[in-house]
Amino acid sequence: MTSPSPRKRAAVILAAGQGTRMKSPTPKVLHRIGGRALLDHAIDAAEGLGCERIVVVVGAHSPQVGEHARKRLGEGATVIQDPPLGTGHAVLAAREALADFDGDVVVTYADCPLLTAPVIEPLFALRARGADVAVLGFEAANPTGYGRLIMAPGHVLLRIVEEKDADETVKQVRQCNSGVLAADRATLFDLLAQVGNDNAKGEYYLTDVVGLAHDRSLATRAAFAPEAAVQGVNSQAELAAAEAVWQAGRRHAFLVEGVTMPAPDSVHLCWDTQLAAGVTVEPFVVFGPGVSVAAGAVIKAFSHLEGASVGEGALIGPYARLRPGAEIGPEAHIGNFVEVKKVKVGAGAKANHLSYLGDGSVGPKANIGAGTIFCNYDGFDKFETHVGAGAFIGSNTALVAPVRVGDGAMTGSGSVITKDVADGALALSRTPQSDKPGWAERFRAMKLAKKEKK
């Protein structure tokens, strides 16, 4: 006998809060953790759960949130809660959008960036075992401010009591409500339609569906998650705290996977950072979005990478900056105070210090001397510089794009190169040196004489 097919899943993500405690012109759920908007973390979790429908409930006060959600999920992915009358009222705003959906609905929150799919999945396990309503709880170190889960033996959930409506006995309970809830779509909206606002805040609480379900003899159950996993963000301090938890978890994952980090607490990662086993990351390295580093590469201290790829065995830094479009080939060296932007650096090429490489390419085994500048911008347009394989660029060379230095060619130190250099040629553009005998001595004597007169 075959097992029944898993029920379809949908998610309602609540993102209508005003976030006034953030004290920022940026809407709360568009602030970032690991370089990714809080809302995107919530969408990631819903997609990780296999939700085929995702509805984001937004407020009329923050059109940017709706725009962000629709850009990722498409038109029709948002509904507006206006005016805001509580969490139950917010979920009801999604009723019409899910009217044709037959399956389970999970309610999550856009301001809980650490709430991942594996944390939420136990709710669907409870549903599969017969729970009509499944709630995600946690045991709080300090339960003040949270709704309390009133439990009976067997993980039976009797009701949820909000802090403002709790008596002293209830306030002693440490099992708290995360706000995350799963139920059959029809059951959820039927229960929500019965929720009233006779409470201290005059709002329609999502949590009231638990008591209503229990009164109807429906099975109400709770699963529990670590407190850190359900941590919400309501202020800049909480945002920083959540960032710290996220970073610590990501660093630990890389360490387990074989990445060497002598001082992991000083390394800042991004949500899509890719580090292969065998990579070494020294202290105080920052990874922005879009970075991949291949095995054996070393990222030395105080480097900043964004939108860049680093090949096997490459050496980056210290104090290097890789900007979007930088492609560093195997065994290449990008050294201290070198900035690379939209340049493909070939295998074994070296730019060891004090250079700017912007727009173009550097061939394999080429050497870029200290102080080299790719002059790529004329105030209106960008142009490319191409340095051939095995070429040698002398120190303090300015390459004025568009220009090409051929394979095996050389430029003399201090040159300004404005024309293409043929393969194997030497290009020089210095003003001839002239010496003025005795000039320095006469200059110093003149300066001293003036000083003595004063």
C-alpha cells in the first residue's frame, strides 16, 4: 500500500509592521542580515519548505516592501493590511489570495531572519500526525513580553495567552509563542473569522485560533525550537544581535566544511558566499554578495571582496579590494592595496601592490608593477585595458584606455601609455631627464637666507 501524497503547502508571511523602533527610513523588513533583506530570509524559508504559494502581507505605509516582494515572487504575491488591526487581521488579508488553494498554510514573519525551513518543518510533521493546528514554541530565558503557551501532557496546546492579558500565574510560564502556526487553509480562515478583539490591545490576535480550535475539540499541538532560531528584529540592537547569530552559524558551517579561519569571529560573510574546502581566510576579511573562492586560495587579512571569483591557489591581500566583475585566475596574486574591478586576471599573473585595475584583462603570468593604474574613465564612458600574457608593466605606469599591451611586451616605469604596444615590444613615454648642477645647493642657501632675515 502506497503512502498518501504529501499535502500541498502555502505560506503567509507577515510584513506589515511599521518598525518604528528601527528609527530608519528603510522599512524594517528590508534591513539586511548577511547582506540579504529580512524579508528575503523569510521567503527563502518558505521556499525551503516547498511552499508552492507564498503571500506577503504588507502595510500601506511601506510600498517599497510590496515592490521588493513582487520583484522576487511576481505580481499577485502581496496583499495589503490597511489599517493594521493585529496579526489575526493580517492573516485574514490573505484569505482571498488563497481562496483556491487546497492544502496546509504556514504563517511566518518577515522580521525573523533566523527562522529557517528546518526549524519550521516539525509543524508539518505534527499536521501529518493529525494535529489540526500546529504552533511553534520556544522556552524563553526571560519570557517577559511573549505570549505564553498553556500546555497539557502530550504536547497538547490548550491556548495562548498574550502578556498583557496574562495573570501572575501565567506570567511564570516559560514556554512561549513564536507566532508561527500551521493549519489546513479552510480550517485556518474559518477559525480566524471567529476571532474577536476583546483584549487589552483591541486587536485581532492570530493566537486566539488555538483556543477556538481547542473549544471545537480540534487537535492543537506545539513543537519547540531553540530561542535563538525564532529571534525577531524590532530595533537596530536586535538587528545587530541577529546578525551576530547568523554570522556565527555560517562561520561554523564553513569550518565544518574544511575552511581554515584562524580568527573566525573577525570574518564577515554574506548569504551567498561560497568558500571551498581548503580555503584559508585570515582575520578581518569582509565578503559582500556574489563571492566564490576555490580550493587552496588564501584571502589575507583586511581584504574586502564583492561580486568576485577567486581561482584555485590564488593569493589575495592583505588589504586587497575585489569589486564586482573581478575574476582572479588560479595561482594569481592580488596584493596589498590593489583594487580590481571588472577585470579578468589570468593564471599566475601578479599585481602585488598599490595598483588599480579597472575594466579589462590581465593575461596569464603577466606582472603588474606597483603604482599601475588602468585609466578607464573619461568622465562619461568606461573603456578597457588589456595586458597580454607574460607582459611586464613597469612601476607607476598609467595605461590610458582603450589600450592593449601585447603578449610579452614591457612598459618602462613611470610611463603613460596611450597607444597599443605590440607583442614583445618595450614602450617608454618618459620626458628626458636633465640635471642642473649645483641647483639644490643654491636653492637651500636661498631658503636659509630668507629664514634668517625674518
